Amino acid sequence: MEFLIACGASIVAKFVEYTTVLSARRLFDYGRNVNNLRGRIQELNDAEETIRGRVEEATRIGEEIHADVQSWLSSTRSISQRAEDFLNNNRDRANFSCCNVRIPNLASRRQLSREARQMVEDVTHQIQAAEFIRISSRPALHSCIAFRGEYEYFESRKRMLEEIMKALQDREVTKIGVYGMGGIGKTMLAKEVARQATEAKLFTEVAMTTISQTPDPRRFQQEIAEKINLDIKEVESVPARADRLQRRLREEKRILIILDDIWEILDLLEVGIPFEHHGCKILMTSRSLDVVRSMGVEKSFQVYSIFGEEAMNLFQGIVGDIVERPDFKRLAIDVVGECGGLPLAITTVASTLKGQDSLDVWRDTLRRLRNIISPTNIDEPLREVYRSIRLSYDSLSDEQKSLLLLCSLHGEDSNIRIQDLIMIGVGWGLFHNVHTLSDARTRVHSLVVRLKARCLLLDGYGFDCVAVRMHDVIRDVALSIASEERDMHSIVIDKLEDCLNGKNLKDSKVISLRYESSDTQLPERLDCPQLESLFLVSDAFGRMERRMPIPKHFFEKSRHHLKSLLFCEAELVPIPPSLHSLQNLQTLCLRYCVLGDVKLIGDLTCLIILDLSYSTIKQLPIEVGQLNRLQLLNLEGCNALELIEPNVISSLIRLEELHIPYSFDKWEAGEITVCRRSNANLAELVNLPQLTSLSLRVPHSKTFPKHFMFSEELERYRICIGSSMHSFWDPRLYGVARSLELTLQERSQLKELGLESLVKRSEALSLDGLVGVKNVVCDLDNEGFSDLKRLEFSRNVSVQYIVNCTVDQQIHLRKAFPMLETLRLGKLTNLERICQGKLPQDSFNKLREVYVTNCDKLKNLFPLSIAKRLEYIQVRDCDMMEEVVGHGRENDAHIISDEATHHVVEFLELHSLILQSLPKFVQFISWSESEATCGSSSVQSPIPLFCEKIL
């Protein structure tokens, strides 16, 4: 019993000892944990104060606070509040009272100690999370997007805007170009593209920057960098900034960069724009097509002027309904018309008239617009229009400037002949290091292309020429510059006397005289001693009752420096004696002029160019043969010409271009003999080694001397042999440089007359006869007529195929007629097929018009692959014609399976179809799968013409 009591006492003693030690440890742990928590809370509060200070500073300078920082601050406030509540509210729980004595509550303290320890861990973790590298960053810039109210929607530009948006979604397109003249609305269009792209969420970021005429790479690098939150301010060199920008842009999955107002080629990689990165799309605007092309755009869009209702709506939207008042309506129409469809001009003029209800103010504005625009005589708003165009002008080369100013001297809205620019430029000495007409022509066309690319010239049109036009506002600014800086003037003859009283006109270098009435008269003398070029043109061309008479002393006071003279619709009968004094004259053009005896012209021995086209000249006298420096002689359209004195042509040994009227048929036949001849002989052409351009008609092939051959050096020609003077088409209407019309009996005559090379190089070819030709391509040009655009072949009994590519012909074409646009076939009585065998790829690729008559063996025209592209089809009087389209395996293998399987075909390009007098005609298209060639006569499963499967 004592043993048990002793053991029990020992256990109890140990338990009390253990309990006492554990209670003391818990008592000390509680105090340590609570003190720990107080210290950590203080550290957390200090960290929070520091972070909040940094946040306030970042907010003050406009930076955006990172989301994790905002979250940390929020959770810190919550943790701090819980800790404070814990420390303040649990003091009573840690003790209890006994006889007014506070005794530690071991059980509570154990729980509270555990809670304090957990809070210490939470606070410690929160403190560690406060070690942010950055708490903020500069906010992403909003895209330069035009609000809907800022962008003026024009119906004429709707399709273009849709195409641009479509191109932005094309994975194969990374660079898009928008170009147009200054003030046309390129920037606003680009902003609208940015707005629509942002709304459609095509890109995560849209950055826009202006490049301008004087690019500042650091500036636009910075603008793009700010949009993507890239800090490159501290990076000095452009290459280093470009490297960082490029690496950052490559991380963007979808970004649109808009480079506005590019004047010169910009190396994108050098400034840090990775154009090969498919996530990066680039839209660039420029005044020059050449610039955007040189920068490798896959798609380019030209922004055109607005006219009619669109222009008036833009104007009325600014000035208000005052334009509806009858007394203002006509003025409004005239004012808008003078703005030439240029949105910038329309908006600036409208802004000056807004709120103005005085007719005098409107009339004065119209008067100012009709006068030459100059910085000194226009109001401030309009000067922006002038400055915009002036910037484009200042960026041109010297030759481009001179040519543009030369164009401005022509009448408003007139078509300016390229040929005139060449002639005037050569005579005036405009071109540097150009010594031949061929080089001058190349130079002018190059300059015109560049001016068109900068939208400073527009395409023109004319009956017998390639021409350009000028935008009205561009012309006004150019006239201002020409007058004020280059002594070049455009003057209405009625005001000439008044202008001559001023010293400025007497110092003129170039003058363009314009007249509208046949009652107008020129002064007896033109007192302009410094004059170098003079033009006389009618603003009422073709409507004059009589030609403008030229006074006989007109040139006496302008003779010393005059080098270029162009008169149109003038009367020089007789030739004014004062013309003889122009011994420095190099270009003389008397187009559409009434002329008599022109012997006096033979004394102007410095002449390089003599153009008497469409004049009434009847005889080209022997004196013209004295012009041994002459490079161009143009007698085109001189239908009264009956005599070209013998040896005149052969004396002009430097002649590069010779144009004889098609009406001239007095060529002396046979060989040149010592006997007296009555007219020119074709053999004289042999003495012109530099001849590169020739126009003439020879009514009979027998007129040619023996062994005569046309020079293979001809670059441009319009030659008609044996056929009517009236071509089935006028090649001049189509800008064709090499045209040949042949009516010959035998194929062998091509070789005899040296025509084989000309046939192969022709762009327009008309063949009549030529017995012995069976396969046009094989017999005439086995390279497939690579330049031919228009072909007419008629009255031949031997030809079977236009092109035969079967194996037995041993002909291996790369392409057949790749440039052909129009095909006319008539009275080819033995023609079986237009094409036989499998055609090379891209053959007849541009063919759009087909006209066939009296081809009695022909059963169809083309395979489906070619016929689908045709716009005009006309077939008449073909006895064996069964179908228009022959659907054959060889040439239609690439037709899509839906068409081949389901026989559903769309002829979306077809505008006109004429089928007449075809007694055996069965169907429009054959669907025979067994056909091997186009032209097969087998017909299976006929489909009625215009059934539901032909769309």
C-alpha cells in the first residue's frame, strides 16, 4: 500500500512539474508572439507608408499604378486592421480575476499565442511581398482615332475603306500604302482606319506617328515606344533605340503602326519597325506612289478628289443652309467648283464663309479663288492649302519642277499632250544630258510618271495622243510659282496689251497666249526681248470660225532668245517675214494652222523639231532639206499634202522621227534614178540611219524599190501597207506605240520587205491576205507574240489555227498572246480552231474582246478557262459554229472542281454577247469530258443556252 502511495505521489509530482513547465513556456510564448506581432505590424505600417508615398508620387506625374501594388495596399490595410483588433480586443481573454488579483489564463493564452504566431507569419509574408521593382508605369497612349463626327464619310471612298480594312485582316499583307495629293484627306482616312480597327479589336495596340518632310527618327521612335510602354528616353543613339524598339514590337501579337505623311523612302528596320513580323501591320500614307511602292507595300490605294454632291455636302455641312437660298446657291456651286474637289480647300473656304450672309463677301471670296493663288493675296485659312501644295512642289527635282510649271501654262482642265512637252522641252533646253529625241521621250515619260505618282498630274485623254491633266488647285499654285519665280506667264490675249505695259511681262521667259474668240487680235509686235518659249492656243479648240492671224512683224522684238514656238489654230498665210529672224529657234510647231508656202522655214537652220501636223500644207518644198539638224518632222494629218519634193527626206540625215500623213499616196514607185523625179521615193528612208520612229502608208506593195527593207532599229512605228487608210482601230486611241497594218498577197513578202521583225514586235497587228500562213504563231512568231495587244486577221484561205501547240508541231511556247486584249477574225474560210492542243500557262491571259465573222469551219471559240474572262463576244455568219465555249480537259484542268463536277459556271465579266446567223449553233458551252482540245466538234449532254447552270 505504501508502495502504491509512493508511486502515485511520484507521478503526481512529475505531472505537476511538467504542467508547471509547460504552462510557464506557454505563458512566455504568448508574450513573445504578441510582442513579435506588434513589431511586425510596425514594420508593415512603415512599408505601407513607403509604398503609399511612391504611389502618390507616381500618380502625381500621371503614371498608372500596377494592379498588384493596388492589391497589396488593399490586403495590407485588411491585415493591419485585423492585427490591431486582435491586440486591442483580446487583453481580457489572456487573464482572469480572483480576489481582485489578475491571474494569467493559461488556456486562453495558449489559443491567443497560436493566433498571434499565425498573424506574425501573415504580416511577415506581406512585408516580403512589398519588395516591388516597379510600382507604376507610364499609361499607354490612346490611339489617334478620329471620332465619327470628325471623319467625313464619302460614298466614293467607302469601297476603298472597306478594301483597306480587308487588307488589314489578310495574313499575307503586312504593309499597306495610301497615297494622294496634299489636302486630299489621307490623314483623316488613316485615323478612321485606326478607329475601326480598334473597335473591331483587330489589334491589341494601334500606334500612329507623323514622319513629315524632315523626318526625326528619335521623335517617332519615342511616340511608338510610349504607345507600347517602352522606356527609351535614356537611350541616346537611334540604332540602339531601334534595337530595343524592334525587340519589343516582336513581342506584340497584334499591333498596327500608322506612319503618316512619308515623303522619302524610310528604312523601317533602321528605325526599329520589324516589317517582316506578321503580328505587326504597317499602314503608311504619302503623297507619292513611288515612295510607298519603294517601301514594299503589298497593297496600295489612291485617295481621289471629291466632286458633285459629295463636295457640296461637305461645304454645306460647314456653312449651313444658307447655300439653299437662291441668291447664294449659284455662288456656292461656283466656290465649290473652284476648290477642285480638294477637301482641305473646301473646308478652309467654307470656314471663312461660315456665318457670312453678305453676298459681297461671297463674291469676293470667289474672285480670290479665281485669281492665281499666292501667299500674298489670300486670307490666312487658304494659305494652308497653298503651303500644302508648295511643300510638294519644293520636294521635286529641277526638271520635275520645270515640267510641272510648263503644264500649268496650259488652259484649265485642258489635256496636255505628252508630245508637246517633249517638243517644248527639247527646244527650250529643259533636259540635261539628253541628246536624242528617244532619250528626251524617255525622260519626259519618266518625269510624268513621277509627277503622277506624287498626284501632281492626272491622267488625260485625247483623240490622237497620250495626255495628262492638272488638278485646278494644283495648277493655280503652279501658275503662281511660275509667274513670281520663273517669269512664266499664262495670259488671255484680250489682256495682253495691258500686261505688256508692265515691266514684268517684258522680262518673261515663257508665255502662253490663250484666246476664245476668233475676233481676238494679236498686237503687231510682241515686245518681250527675253522670251525663250511662246505658245498660242485656243481655249475653244475646234469651234473657231477662223484661225488667229499672225501679224507679219509679230516676232521682231522677241527674236533674240526665242527657242521654242508652238502655235495651234493660227493663220500664217503668208508666213510672217519676222519668223525669218528667229535664227535660234529649235522647235517650231504649227499644228492645225492655215499655211501656204513654207519655203521660209528652210532658213531656220537651228531647227531640231518641225511639226506641221493637221495643217493645210500642200507641198513640202526643197528648202526644208536644208534643215540638217532636224530630228523630228511631223506631217501627220496633213491631208492636203500632195508633193514631197524629191531628196528632201534623204537630206535630213539626223532625222529620228518621221510622220507622213496616211492620206499621202503619191510615193514614186521603183528605184531612184538620175532622171527628174516628181515626188518622194521610199528608198530615201534608207539614208536615215538614226530613224527610230516612223508613220506612213504605202497604198501598194509594188511601190517599194527592190531589196528595200525597213530598219530593225525602229522603236515606234505606225505603218500601213496596201490596206485602207482607215484602220479598223486607231492605234493612237489605245496608246499603242508599234502598229502594223498589212494587206499582202503572200507570206513571202514579209521577208522581202523586212517586215518579219516588225510583225513580231508589234502591239497592234492587222493582217489581210498572206496566203501561205497556216498557223499564225508557228509561221509568224514562234515566241508567241509577247507584246501584241490587238490582232486582226482577215481574208485568208490557208490559215487553220491561230496557235497550234500539239506535239507534232514541235513548238514549245512559254506563252501564247500573253498581252492580247482584242481579237478580230474575219473571212478565214479554212480556220478550224483558234487554239489547238494544251496552251502554255498565262496564254490569252488578258483577252477581253473577241469578234469573229465568216469563219465557216470554226465550231467553237475558246476553252472555259479563257472564255470566263471575256467581256465582249460577237460571232456572226459562221456556218459550222456549234458552241461558244468548248470545255476540254487539257486547257480546263485547273477549273475548280465545283464547276467541273456540277457544271455550274459563272461568266461574271461578260458584258455583251452577240450571236447572229449561226445555222448549226446548238449551245453556249460544251460539257464533254472526253474533249481533248478546244475546238472539238463532239457535243455531249447539251445544255440549253442560258440555263440555270450558266450564271
